[in-house]
Amino acid sequence: MTNDQPLHAPNRWFDAAMLALFLLPALGLILLGQTGDWHGGFVPAQAASQVLPPWFWETLTTLGDGRLQLALMLPFCLRYPRVFWALVLGALIAGMISRGFKIWLPLPRPAAVIDASQITIIGARLTAHSFPSGHTVSAFSFVVAWLALLGWRALPIVLIALLAAFSRIAVGAHWPVDVLAGAIIGLAGGWVGLRLSRYFRWGLAVRPHWILIGIAVVAVASLPFDGQGYPDTLVWRSIACLWGLGGFAMVYLRPLVRDGWQAVNAPLAGLDAKIGAA
């Protein structure tokens, strides 16, 4: 059954939460800017991360992979189609902004600047296109629509996004400035995607929804075969893949086989007409 609760109806809690989430990384960037050191904060932050084992950070950092986010989302896409569509738009907008910065500012990563004896590298040794952190962008763009839907109940998702962002420093892939900027870009892209989803409703129609779900299924199916430089996360990626594909089978394929196309598409029928108050 589709959840018809509008996203981002007037909600002071949501607006306050978004403002706080924007201000915290912005304040961090300002403080780093006062030092005049682009690389500032990396060494102590990575040293602090070493109280936890490498596998913890390697697992967390995969949560910035959009495919893994899709895997976690797939079982809920039919119940929350507005969230799914807002997430897609937010991820596309934030991803384009992030890619533009990476091309415009091809800055070196920590492994290309810091001596090997002073840095811990977990997973792949990355050296180029540091700014901003794409994993952080993805993690924070994923937060916005859930905050709009769930309010304070989405705080665990925000906490996980924060940890996933910090993991980019822990694994030696990014500077703190990359992570802070990534959080701002992800939040901005997610917010624009959320607002845009109220007016551009293409993804809420039946056929586009199926197209997007098909793309998501293909992306999720690739998780066990491509660790993007973190091969030790194979078990975790495989579990996420099974969760996503299993959810897709239960939510979409099982009703399709049992009751036909009309029964599967019924939750989406008329949704576009109901979103006007969102």
C-alpha cells in the first residue's frame, strides 16, 4: 500500500533540522578557512578514527555508494514512491554539482600529499579528484527526503550519514574540507530534489517508476561484483544486494505473478493527482 503522506508539508522541525545540518559543516569550513591550511584537521581526525578497527570504517564508507543506498531502499520504493522519486532527483542534482567541482578543482587526495608512514590507507589508494567527497555528497542527499517524511525519527539515518562521511577521512580518501563541502552539497542537492519532486512528477507515474526501479535493480545486482576499491566488504555488499533484490521480488514480482500488473500498479495509480498538496 502506498504511503500518501505529503513530503515537506509546512514543518518547522524539518526546517530547523535542515538549517542546523547546513550550518554545522559551513561553520567547520569557516574554522578551517581561518587556519589557511587546506589540509587542516586530517592527521588528528584520522588518528582519532583508529580507536575503531579498519573493517568498521571500510563497511561504513560503502554506505556512501549510491548502489548500496538503492539496495536498502528497494523494499520500500512502492510504499514510499514520493521518497524514492525525491531521492533520485536529489542524488542526480547533488551528483552533478559534485562532478563539476571535481573537474573544475582536480585537487590531490591525502595519499598523494602525506608521506606513507603518516597516513593509514584502508582499501584502494586514491590520489586525485579529492574535492568534494562524493560518498559524503551521496550520503547526505539520501537524508533529506527521509527527514521530510519521518521527522525526528530519521535521526538514526542522519547519524549513519555523519559516520559514513567521517569514514572518508578514516580510510584516507579525503580531507576534512572535502567531507564538510560534500555534506553541504549533498544537503543542497537533496533539498532541491525534494522541492522539485513536488512540481516535476514524472517519476511518480507508473511507467517511469518501473523504469527507475529497473535501473535500481541492475545497479544493486552489481554490488557483489564491484567493491569500488573495498574488496573486504564483499560479505556486507552481498547481504545488501540480497536484501534489495529480495525486497524487489517480494514487493514487485510476487504480486505481479500472483495478481497481475493491475494489482502491482494499483498503489501508484492516481498518486500524481494526490500530490498537489505536498
